[in-house]
Amino acid sequence: MRFRKLAIAALILSMAAIGSLAAYQVADLARDEAAQTTIDRNDSLAVEPNITQKLVSYDDHDPTSYGDTVDVTYNGTAWTNGTDYAYYDETGELEFLRDEPDEANISYQYEIPENQVADDQLQTATKGFGNVMLAAVGLAFVSLFLFIAGFVANKMGVGRSQSRSRTGR
């Protein structure tokens, strides 16, 4: 009987450790991702001549600056800045100088303001803490379930062997 209780306690502690380690791993990876200040982005834009198009950012970031270069390819062919398109790095805008029927693929970078990096890190830490709390609540429910199941089983006499009476009759 003592071995069974010890095994259940070891199982509960193992589940708690695994859940906590998993939550820590997720939070750690997310924190590393949120700490980035330079974002690389791939996008596609319709090729419409003489129309300035704004390069967009992920996660509602408000970029402080865009990279110095943009790589534009159309059907696998690299285009040249000044001949095929014009890139305005101070505003993060692109203007196509050619007219083509399909979309062009664009690769670019932009910088995230420091206050937005801090917001991303705070959101990540909050999510990580939420994962740890979720694991703790799950463990509490499992423990409570096992306690109630053991109590009910004890009251019903489950697992007790038919023993001899002590009066010696």
C-alpha cells in the first residue's frame, strides 16, 4: 500500500516537472524571438507602374527605419533598383517602373523601436507565466482527482482484502 502511494506521488511530481520544463522552454524560445530588433520580411506586391506602395511590417510594428536595400524578384529574375523599380528607404516605399501582369517577390528588413521590443518581451513573459500557471492548475486538478478517487475507493472498500476477524472466532 505504501509503495502505491509513493508511486502516485512520484508520478504527480514527474508530471509537474515535465509541465514546468515545457512551459519554461516555450517561454524561453518566445523571449528570444521577441528580443529581435531587426526583422527580415518576405512579401509580394502587385506590379503596377508609377504607384508607390508601402512595405508592411509584422505584428503591428511601427518601424523606425527600413533597410538600405530591397531584393525584388519577378518570376525568378532579380530586378535592378533604378531600372525596374525605385526604393525609398527613408519611407519604406517601393515604386515599380515596369508593368507586368503578376506579383513580384520582395525581401526587406526593418528596425523595431525599442519600446515595441519591450512590449513584445512583456507579452512573451506574460504568455510564459500563463503556461506555467496552466501546468500548475492542471497538476492541481489531477492531484485533486486522485485524492477524491482514493477517498471514494477507501469508503467503498475497494482494494481491501477479506481479512480474518480479530476476535478469533
